[in-house]
Amino acid sequence: MKKRGGEKNYIIVAGGLLVVLGVLHLARIIMDWQVMIENQVFPMWFSALAVVVAWTLGGKLLKIGCS
């Protein structure tokens, strides 16, 4: 099945945004940044999980979009 130009661009942009999101979560872990929402501190394991999920999904989207 051939992808149209708009679909391909959307997939590539979505994959790129997920990769960038993973980089930001990795920076949070390395720099030891705290994230608080309404006095609730998010644990670092949340960011570690987010890095794995974001990079996995982003990589798969980029692979699909670039093929």
C-alpha cells in the first residue's frame, strides 16, 4: 500500500516529536530535574519508562515513514 505525501509527512513528524520527547525525559534524568504538578512530584522511573516508550514508538514511526 502506497502512502500519500501528507500521511508520510505526518508519520515522520509524529515520530520525530516522540524522539525529541524521549530526549527531554533523558535530560530530566541526567540533570536530576524535578517535575511537580499541584505538589505532586513525579518519580524518575516515570521518565525512564517514558524514554523507552517514546523512543520505541518514535523509531517505529520513523521507520514506517521513511520506507
